[in-house]
Amino acid sequence: MNPHIPQQKITGRDIRRIILEQSKRTNVGHIGCALSVADIMAVLYGEILHLPGARDPERDRFVLSKGHAALALYAALYLKGLLTEEQLASFLADGSLLGVHPEHDLDQVDFSTGSLGQGLSYGVGAALAARLDNSSRRTFVLLSDGECNEGSVWEAAAFAAHHKLDSLTTLIDLNGQQAFGFTGDVLAMPDMAGRWRTFGWHVEETDGHDPDALRRALDSAKDHPGRPHLIVAETVFGKGVSFMENQIRWHYLPMSDAEYQHAIEEVG
């Protein structure tokens, strides 16, 4: 596996390559759910998030609520130059801070996540704290569509709208799948955008694999003061690897040598 060189321009393709490399090296799953958010992470870490320092109080906050996609986060941090090659190579090693789910002891990770349905509550608290601090920092939360089956998500959504937390932006990775099956079969939630609008959020719907569209949707938040912002990003589970796309088994399975070679060739 060739080492990567941290670069200014972050692309979804580079994030996908690192996800595949580290998944294969450690023989772990959670591949499809990480691949689906690669383009979102590339835009956030490449263009949107203000990150002057890991402990700078004015840094933007990011919450990876779907913590099982942590490899996408580690890849973005590495490509941003915020993780060393040695740190990335420690993924899942004994004593490493790079686990299957993010740990807040790692610089640049503000919240430990992995208990699904809790991340938006963290983000709401961070946005409210920014207001109380008279800070201009923003908070971004990446939520899975399956997490919207959790009641805690809607409690947090109601709280954020009531308190007009307009420094809060949430992105939903709408890939239609979760651990137990297709989201529509487990607990259908049609008209995701309409549900959030009813709660009082400003909502944009976009292609979660189109960096320009994602950027426009994120930029639109400034035109709607007084409301928290939601981006419904339609994505493909396992995006970029044809035999993984929309296949639930790639929520869990590691790759064989042949599957890895096929996947890495497709990503390019």
C-alpha cells in the first residue's frame, strides 16, 4: 500500500482509497457506510471547516454522529495534515486513539461517538455553548438516515429550532441502509426534508456526491438566519466500488484479497 502525502486539495476519491487501504490492512468492516460519506467529508474538511488549532476555542466543531464511519474522518484528517502517517497507520492497534469509533482524546475529535442517535444532541449543546460564549464558531453534525429512527434525534431537532441555533448545520447521509436492512423496511421515514421543515429547520436537498452542490447547500445557511440548517444529502451506500454499492453485507464484512484489488482499481 502506497503512503499518502497530505495535500491541500481533499477529494472523495483519496478518502475512499484510504478507507479501503486501512480496512484491508486491519481486516475490519464498516466499509460501505464510510464510502458513502467520503465526498461530504472532503468538502467539509477541504473547504468549509475553520480549524485554526485542535484546542483553539474559535475552531468549528464537527460531530460524526454515525461514528462507525470513523475511517472517513481519519482519512480526511490525514489529508488535511491533521494526522501523521504514523498515527493513521496505528488504526486499531493496541493503545491507539484511532478506534472503530472516534474518541475525543484524539486531537481534532471533539466528541466520542458511536452510540447512534446521540450526535445531534452533542451538536446542539455545542451550538448553544457558542452562543453563550458570544463566539462565531459553527457546529456541523453528520447524521445517518437510520439514526432518524431514534427519538433523541427529534428531541434535539425541536430544541435547536426553539432556540434558533443558526450556527448549527446538520447533514443527513441519506443512503437508505442501516445495520439491519434497508431503512425503508426497518422503519420508513418518507419525506425526510419535510419532517425537518415541520420542526422549523431550514432544509436543503442535494446530491451527496456532488462537491459543488454540497458547497452551495452549505453556503446557503448564511441566507437563513434564525433557524438551524439541515442538508439532506442523497448518497449511495458503498459509493465508488460497484460490488459494494447498495449491498447491506458491506456494513459488516472485511474484504478478501481479490475484493480489495478489485475495489482499489475501481477507486483509482
